[in-house]
Amino acid sequence: MVVPHDIDQRKRLLRKQMRDARLQRDVGAEAAEGLRANLLQAINAYPHGRVGCVWPLPGEADLRPLCHELVRQGRDVLLPETTVRGEALIFRLWHPHGAMLSGRFGTFHPDGAVGHPDIILVPLLAFDRRLHRLGYGGGYYDRTLAALKCHGIGFAFSWQEVAHVPVGAYDWPLDKVVTEHEVLALPTMEKNAR
């Protein structure tokens, strides 16, 4: 039996390993474009709904061109405002020419109305084929997905795949994980068993 302390320690070690690996990586334009194209495909599997996107932090995939494309297609795009630790994220409506405000931990969010996304694009440090993710350790996206009851689509580059992400009691798989090469989804029978 794996005890929670052991899981937390394994997560901390994997976070450090993946952050260090990210510093060594130079993501090319082709990989970034492939990731955005596959994300658009995954999003379009849900023909209606507001999309919770992400403004990039250093080392993360730049989804700003995707945000512009989604607005061009008539979708509402919302970006997260990082709340105090222990709370779910707040999502605010984004427009291409709207003002962006500085937030916690070097983040930026729009100066827009608060809204509820139907789909949230979830950043991650590592993922596995069971669609579990390793986040940054604050628990923001886990709490947000649980609170909003919406679809969670993780996004990463293929090098971020690991054999097994340590999973705790409050960790649930995402609906999909998208890389520059593929869109991973759980078979319908597995989703219904959750």
C-alpha cells in the first residue's frame, strides 16, 4: 500500500525532474503548431461551449494563437485568474484587444467579466497514458475541475509523457491529453466507470 506521504514525495521528485527537463528543451515552432492544431481538433469535438484557455508561463506552450482562432470561430475564450491557495480558479472573458492584468505567480488574466467555461485546457508538467497529470503542486486545476464539473483537456509536448504519474486520493484523470503528435482519450467504458 502506498501511503499519502510517499505519493507526495514521489510527486515532488517528478516535478523537479520535469522542471529541470523543461529548462533543457527548446520547443520548435513545428511542435508548437502541431500541439495547437491537435488542441483545436480536441476542442471542436465539443461543438458548443466556452473554452477556458491559458496565457503561457515561461516554458509552457504558447496558446495565444489558439485563443485568437477560437474567438475568430465565434467561441467565448476565458482565461484564469489565480486565486488564493485553496480556492478554485476564477475565469474571465478574454477579447483579443482587451487589457491583461498581472496576477499571482507571474500569471496574467483579462480585465473581463467572470464566466464559467465548459471546457478547460489544463497545463501540466507530466502525464501518463491513463490521462493522469502532474501539475505544479498548487491543486488549482484539480479544485477547479471538481467545482465547475466541466471537461478537462490537458496539453503537453510528447517528451512530457512518463510511464506512471503518482496518483493521490483527489487526483482524477483528464478527459483528454493532447500533444503535438496525438489526442489521447479514455475509452468510453473507462470514462463511464469513473
